[in-house]
Amino acid sequence: MTVETLVTLSAAARDLSIAATTGALLVIAGVLPAGHRAVGRASLIARLGSIGWVLGAFAHSMATYASIRGTLPDASRFVEEWWSYSMSVDLLQAYLQVLGAGLVASVLCTLVRTPAFAAWSLVPVAWALAWLAQTGHAAGAADHHLATSAMFLHLVGATVWTGVIGVMLALRGVLGTLAKDAMIRASRMAIWAAAAVVVSGLANGWIRLSAVSDLWTTPYGRLLLLKTGLMVVAISLAVLHRRVALPRLSERDVASRFWRLMMVDVGALVAVMGVAAVLASTAPPVPIVALEEPSPAYQLTGYELPPAPSFANWIGLWRLEIIAAFVLAALAVVYVLGVTRLRRRGDAWPWHRTASWMAGIVLMVWITQGGPTVYGMTTFSGHMLEHMLLVMVAPLALTFGAPITLALRALPPRGDGSMGPREWIRTVVESRWMRFWAHPIVAAVSFAGFLIVFYYSPLFELALRNHAGHLWMTLHFTVVGYLFVNALVGIDPGPTRPGYPLRIVLLFATMAFHAFFGVAIMMSTVLLAPTYFGLMGRDWGPDAITDQQYGGGIAWGIGELPVVALAIGIIVAWRRADAKETRRRDRKADRDDDAELRAYNAMLAATAEEDARTER
């Protein structure tokens, strides 16, 4: 057996083991009721899968080292040299991270008994897939961020899809009467995973095409079209299968036809994997070549310097970030499906909440895909505008959309003890950690305090240089903004909101701190992230320190409109609460013939009579 064959086989063993581990954990977390006998079988699959993950990752790392070295060293020095190379070579460092994540997962999987622990055990899976996304040809593509993001989304989708289907097949004998519900729930996961594979596969293939015509004029393009077509057929069959075929079958029918029902998903998966294997071995029309003399901006950001900012460029420049785009599109689709479900059963949902949510999604798309992210990578002022929009503007529209309230009303509850989307949302919202972070005072402190923690620590430069750090920054500041707005004027459950006067105090105190931060940036002559913004090599706009001071002005000035909107929202909510309390008291007075008022008048009369007797 050659070293190259060992590399291929060990990578396949590692990836299938990761898929088995992921599928088992997801089935425990979102399909099976707690205490069902299938949980024990799924837990065993997770443990065995994590062991295979560790062994496969270890063998693949060593085989890759042997392939890089070209010749095998003495057996006595092999492990020592492998470890030395793993500490110095980027590719082997990534594989070592995958191995470490497998070790952590193998420990956690031995303790999995509940849905919550299974969910936490998925963290090392995400860590491993993130490192794997940075290896291979994706790491050297022209659009590095899009390539690695698409590869991560592709790996997540393929892992979940393969793992869930495989684990469901392995659980066939122990599901019993749960088979029908379990298949429906697992198919929902598989459909979303397949959609992620389609979207990421298209993005991954697109950056390797020089023109649209390459889709039908080159072997790579034709294979990409074939793979996409198969995926669309597979998803359509899965949707039809879940919505039409499965609900009409009895539990006995599902048990007797289990294999035939699952063959639809298995056949689609095998066909897509076969085309994907051929596609991976086909040369793309646009070969991956290294730049001879990359510019400073390209070395720092992975992209050439954009043109000078203008209104047209702020609106017209776009750069696809596939993970954010997929998540935002999914949130929009799920929201519309929730509203549709409410209306079908006769429940009302205000149109302005839907409009507010969609406006927030559109704004988030522009922030994460348009001018703010393009200029946010090259100038401090652009980054500050991106930050302020994420934390102060977009959360206003998203919060007034009341997504948690909609989800709790639209999602069906489960009565068998399993954890569905509704149960998970309630668990998170009602958890002690979320109650702590959603508390108005904590939310206000987080809203203001994280500014200092972020910009005056290594986290700022990490978010600039590392794409995963940038995505985490986007998520973090959006959530912090949502928690703050929801604590003041939100509709969604969670925080114990204070009285309206204290909300006004919290709002203006927080905004005063924001203004102080902006003024401090404006007055500073010390450049933040100097090895990044100071070496960008821009041939337009002000120098780096002046641009940073402009960014401070943005931090100071952009908060005025959101503050006014929040203040108006608090006042309106205050007036509505007073009006509601007045109506409640009026109804109570009508029922008891103004008993409260008559008691109050009697008290005043008694007090006056007592005063009169005292004066005599």
C-alpha cells in the first residue's frame, strides 16, 4: 500500500467517523425522547465514532507527514519528527487540531446521556470542521474567505446529512413505535443539511469558473450542473417524502417499510457523493495560481484594495460571505413559514412585525455582504460604521420583529419528551445564563463595556485578520444589540424589565458611555491595530490616524437616531401600559360599582372627621 493510498483511506475513515459521531449526537439532541432505549444505541455509536475519529485523524496526520517528507525515517524517529513537523507546518497543525478535537469529543461522548450534553458535545465537531475547511485546495483559492466559508458550510452539511441518515439506519431495530416520528424529524435535519451542501457547492464551484459559459462548455462546469441537479432532485424527493408519504403511513407501515423509505435518502446521497468524487478530481477552468507580487492590502485582507469610497461604491460593492448569507436566508424563510403557519390556523400576526424583521434581514445582508464589510476590512472608519450598524441599527428592526415570540407560537410542541426546536428555544430563553445576560442592567453594561474589551485588546486585530473571528464579531455584536433593545422595548420573553423611568435612565447612561468612547477615539493619537491599518497601503482617503478619528466621530454620531427611536419606543410603550392599566381599572370599577373609589372617599371622609374632632 502506497503512502498516498494510506492518506486517502485514513481521511475517509476520519470523515466517516466524524459524520457518525455528529449524526448520533444530533439524533440524541433533537430526535429521540430522553430515556428511550434508542438513546443508548445512539450514545454507543457516538462513542465508537469518536474513537474512529481519533484513530483516523492520527493515521491521516502521520500519513500526510510521510507524504510531505517523501521518504520514511527510521521507526525510532518517526513519531518525534512527526510531532516536530506538526508544530511548524500549517497543514499538519490543522490536522493536529482535528485530532485534538477528536480526543475532546471522545471524552464527552462517554458522558452523553441527555439532549443538552449531546448538544454541548457538538462543539469539538464544529471546531474540527472549521480546521478542515482551511486545508486542501480551498485554502489557496483566489477568494480565500469565500472558499473557506463555502468549504466549512459544505463540510457541515455533508457531515450532518451523512451522519443522520447513517445513524437512523443503525437505529432501525430499536426505534419501535417511534420510527415514524423519528424519520420525520431526522428528514428535516437532512433537508437543511442538503440545502447547505447545494448552496456551498455552488459557491465553491463558482469561484473556479471564469465565466457563466464555463458551466456548459467545460467538463468541470457540466459536472457541477449535474451535481446541483441531483441535489435539487434529492431535496425535492426528501420534501415530498416527509410532507406527503410519511404522514399517510401508520406506525406498522413505517416499521415494515423502513429500509425502502430510507433508500430514497440513501440513493440520493450516494449519487451526489459519486458525482462529487468525480468533480473533485476534475481540473477547474480557473487554475489556482499564486500571485507574484501581492499588494499590502491583499496580504492583510486576502483581497485587492477597493476603490475610493463613494455613495455608489458603498451601495454597489458586494462581496459574498456564504455562511452569513445562508443563515440570514434561512432566518427569513423560517420566519415566513412561521407566519404562514399561524395564519393557516386562524391566528393573527401583525404585518408590521414581519416588515420589521424583513427590513432587519435586508440590512444585515448589506452589512455582511456589501459596502460595510468591504470597507470595514481596509479602514477603521469603515469598520466602525459596520460595528455601529451591527450593534445599534440592525437590532432595532430585528427586535421589533419578535422572532422568539413567533417561534414559540408557531412551532408545535412535542409531547414525548424529545427536544424539538420549540423546546430548545424555551430551554435557552429560560436558562439561568440567558436570564443573567438578558437582564437590563447586564445587557446595558455588556452593550457599552464590550466596546472597551474589544477595541483595546487583541480581539480587535483577531477579528480583522481572522475570518472566523470576524464572523464571531458579527454574531456577538448583533446578539448584544438585540439583548439591549429587547430589555428596553422588546416583545420577546426573557428579561425581567424594570419600570419605564429606569429604562430611560439606562438608555441615556449607555448612550453617554458610547459618546464618551467615540470622543476618546476622536481625540486619540495612538493608532489601534497599527500593523494592520497602518500598513494597508491605501492610495486614497486620509492617513490611518485621521481615518481612525473619523471612525470615532461615527461612533459618537451614529447613535443619535437609534437613541431617539428607542426613547420614542419606551415612551410609546409607557403610554400604552398606562392606558391599559386605566382600562383595567375602569373595567374593575364597572364590575364592583367603583368599590375602590368609594373606599378611598370613605377613608378621606373618616380622616376629615377625625381631624375635626381633634380640633374641637
